[in-house]
Amino acid sequence: MEFDWTGYSPEEFSPKDVEESFEDPFSIRIMPEIDEALGREARYFILGRSISSLALFSVFWTDGKLYRVMFSRAMTPEEENFYDRKNSEQN
């Protein structure tokens, strides 16, 4: 997984923390429906934890090889609940 940090301004989390959240084996990737007719790039969402257990929500774009993170923030309590619930369903 290769990252392009163009346009990312780390306010609270380092690129390393964000990369680790993408490598979380329990991360949840959300792919919203898009209208490709409008010519917009698809934006995806991911809920994941870094090695230091930071629970992060990120918005990103990918072409399958390169990942460009637009925004990253701490998960809300509702997102953490969703993350935990979805992962407990896997077991």
C-alpha cells in the first residue's frame, strides 16, 4: 500500500498513525454510491485503529495502488460502537 500525502495537513494525527489505521486487519471500508456520470472521483471512508489504538475515521481516494488521504479525524462514539459491533459479528 503506497500513500500520496499531497493535500493532507496533519492537524491531530501523523501520517504514520493514519497509515497504521489502513493496515488494521479489522478496519471497515465504506464505499458510498457515486454517480459516475457527474465525472467525480470516488471518495471512500475507512474506520480503523493505529498500533497505539487511536480510533480513526479517514476519507480517501484510491486507484487500487495509490491511496490519497484527504482528511482524518478521531472516530465519534457512534462510529467506535459501529466498528466494535461489526468486528464482534465477524467472530
